[in-house]
Amino acid sequence: MELWLLNHLDTAALTAVVVGSAVVLAGVGALLVRRGFPQVVEGEHNEVIGVVLGLFGAIYGIILAFVIVNLWTQMEETRTGVAREATAAATLVRDVQAFPPQPRERIDTAVGAYLHAVVDVQWPLMRAGRPDFEATAAKAQDIYDALQSYEPQTSTEQAYYERAAEQLDDVVAERRARIAMATRQLPPLLQTLVYGGALVIIALTALYGTRRIRVQVLFTGTIAALIGFSLLLVLVLDRPFTGDLCVSPAPFKEGALSAFWP
């Protein structure tokens, strides 16, 4: 369900769905409570509800803030890792320029095939939540084969060969980290706590009675909207390769790597 929403709705539509659902749920809940429990309107239990709401709200707020900060950090680390992978590939391409034409062209061809496999094959799989480790494994091995098939002839070529080998190792390491990040998401227990806690807070606001129905709907709706925006952040940040705010494959098409794209 999360993947479908992120892949089929833009940010504005997703905001309307998530935040709107929270507000509507809160409003309907408040109206049902007022109709089913008239004593709530009199505010007989407001003192107790206020204490409980404040306590639960503080605990839930801390948990929610921790989750959002952690997911944001994870998103930035993923974006940085993609940039490092692309930078290592670009540096590799520059280093092999010191080689003779034939081995250089073979390595460039292998790098180009790897880049297209990453962007055209593996990225859509990661976006769909089905990252395939083998989607680029053979292409990465082809780069190793192309590099290992050449024997440097001069000290200059040897120096660039060693640098190229190091950059290729970095590409493979960052590739593994990128695929791992594509499969990572909040543990089920933490998801239950985040989304279940939101329902508890909204339910408690509905129990806080006021004589004027507009005031109560505004009260519950405002808190629900705030919670809805927070849940929207959790939903978007939990999937770094899905949705409008996802990590882009653009670094694989920039700089020295732009030569591999028409």
C-alpha cells in the first residue's frame, strides 16, 4: 500500500490523502463521541483527559521526532552514497584515459553498460521495492574483467591502474550499500508504535469535550493535521528510492559520466 501511494501520487496528492484522512478521521470521531456519549460534551473528564493527553503527547512526540530525524539522516546518507558511487565511477573513467586506446575502450564500454544497468534496470526495481542484487552484478564483474585484462606498460600507467582499481572497489562497495538501503525500512514494531500512537492521540482528542461543536472539531482537526504531516514525513522518508522526494540517479549521468548517455 505504501509503495503504491508513493509511486502513483505526487507530493500534493499524497499530502491530501494522508493529512486529509487524519483530519476526517478526527472530525468524524469527535462527532460520534458527542452523539454517543453526551456527558463528554459537558467536559466532566477533561481534567483527566488533559493530563493523559499531555503525557501521551509528550512521549509520542519524542518517539516521532526520533523516527523522523533517523529517517532523514538515512535519506541523506543514501543520497551521499549514490553520489560517492557515481564519483568513483567518473574517477575510474578519467584514470583509464592514461591507457592505450584498446584497453581504454573496453573498460569504458564495461562502465557504460554498468551505468545503464544501474539507471535503467536496477533503479526501477528499487523504486518498486524489489531491489535485485544480481541486476548489476554481472556488469560490475565485466569492469573487473576489462581492467584485469590489461597489463600496465609504464610507471605512469601503473600508477593510474592502481588508482582505477581502487575506484572500482569503491564503486562496488557503494553499490552494495545502495542496494542495502533500498531494502531497509522501519521495523514492524516501530511502525505499529508510530501509526498506532497516532490513532491513540486522535482518539484522546475526541474525548476532550467542549460545548461548542465547532471548537471541538477545530481542536481535534488541528492536532490530527499536525500528526498527519508527521506521518507523511515518516511515509516519504522511509522509502528513499520511492516517491517524488526519492534519491535520484542523476549523479550517474553527470560530469565525466554524461558521455555514456545520448
